[in-house]
Amino acid sequence: MTTIEAIRIALLSLWANKLRSALTLLGVVIGVAAVIAVVTFVNGINGYVAEKIFNLGADVFIISKVTPVVTNVDQLLDGLKRKDLTMEDYQAVRESCKHCATIGASITNTTGHVRYEEQALSDTWIRGWTPAMASILDVDLTAGRMVNENDEENRSQVGVIGTDVVDTFFPTVDPLGKEIRVEGEVYRVIGVERSKEPRWARAGTITSRFRSRPI
């Protein structure tokens, strides 16, 4: 059998089974596209996380219960089994580390719910920070101020919102002084954070004083 004859038979077979051929081709295209999309997404996330960590500088280190970048289920489960870090641990480090220029603590809820009047946002990043975290992470504001020591001591219900929250709740008005509900509790907006992330990496963000929960 010649090459031309083999090609002719193959084409006739494909034409005779048009639906099967089309579905097979569609499956191959979807499979290749999915692999390319996943690889691109993972590379983008790795690059973004690496850049954020690099920007902290060589003199900054982070201690957390679970590693910020989880690559497999076993790694996540091992982290969840560890003892919670608490405010007592933070205070102990703050009092004992004489060579530390600044020490802060934070906790993040990535699936928070926020409301303003009749509008609502879900999957919002809600961060509880001690005042030092703003300087550690080099946070810039476009308006207002950051959470400070007085807010922490007085347990003030205040917070700083991100640009996406502003765009959703306050597109045409000044958000400073407005009251929003964060997980059902009322907070007064005292500042607006400048976003440093690309649009694809942004989420609605609210930063308030640190609450009494495991870090």
C-alpha cells in the first residue's frame, strides 16, 4: 500500500464517521487548551507571589501556621494540624525580640461578606491587622488614614477599604466616614488603600484592627 493510498483510506474513514471525528478533534483541542491555561495560571501565580515576597525585602520574614503557597493537599493538611498562633504569641515575640525593628500580626478571611445599604459583596478579602502591618507591607493610601494604636486600644470599629470596594459601593461619593457591614458588624470607613495588584489579581479588600482570633 502506497502512502497516497493510506491517506485516501484515512480520509474516507474520517468522512464516513464525521461526528466521531469531530468529537475526537474537539476533545483534543479542549485538552490542550486546558493544559495551556493551567500552566499559564500557575506560572502567573508563582511569579506574583515571588514578586510580593521579594518586595518585602531581605530583612522581613513571615511566620504562619500554613505556608502561604500550598502546592498539594498533604502540605495543607500538615499545616492545619499545627498549633494556632495567637495574640499571646505575638505579644511574646514583640516583648522578647530586642533586635526586631517592627513586629506585626495579621489574619485574613478570603471569603468575607460585606454590605452597604442594599448592595453586597461576597468573597471579599477581610484583613485584621495590628497597626505595624501597614509599614511592614508598605501600604499606600489614596485617602484617609490607616488603623493606628488608638484604634487598637479602644477597639474601634473602623477599617480601610480597597479600590474594588470603592468602585462597587461608592463610585460617585466620598467613602470616608461611611458605615458598612463586615460579616454583620458595622465598621466606619477611615481610609482607602491604593491597589498595587494587576486587575486580575485584585479582590475587594477591607482592613480593620486585629480581632481576638487565632492568627
